[in-house]
Amino acid sequence: MAAVKVLGGKGQITLGKQYAGRQVMVEELEPGVGIVKLGQFIPDNERWIHTPEVQAQLDEAFTWAARNPPQETDLKELKERLFHEPTVPARSARSQ
């Protein structure tokens, strides 16, 4: 379907209510010739996450997360492992 539209004073055209709220890409093939495409577009600062390498890493991470459900952490044991020192029980103010 082809339609002739008139550009408004600010360079805008109306495509119709069926396209309201949708994203479009306007591609200029050469001066005076363009294509309008409907779609969902990825912001430049988010493109990196859609590369095959990152997608593979995400797939691996999701697989690991599915096989390793969250568990409660023993904070004393974690401190011992991180700092390689046994935790000393806190003394109460009365024993001093």
C-alpha cells in the first residue's frame, strides 16, 4: 500500500492510530528517498548485551543458577574462609 502524506511545519507526518506508540526507524537511502520500518530497537549503550559472546555467557550463567539454588550463608564460616582466621566469640560487658 502506498500513501501520499504531507509533512507538517516541524517535519512530522502522521502514519495513523494503528501505529501510535510504536517505534519506527527512518532509513535514508539517498537524499529524498527513505524507508520507515516498524520495530523494537536496541539503544546503543545496550547493544553489547546482544552479541553472541555475551549471550553465550548469559546462557552459561542461567544454567549455573538453575543448578545451584540459593542457600543461606553461615557468616561466621564465610569470615573464617575469607580472612583465614577463626572467629572469636564476643565477650559480654559483664565478663570484663
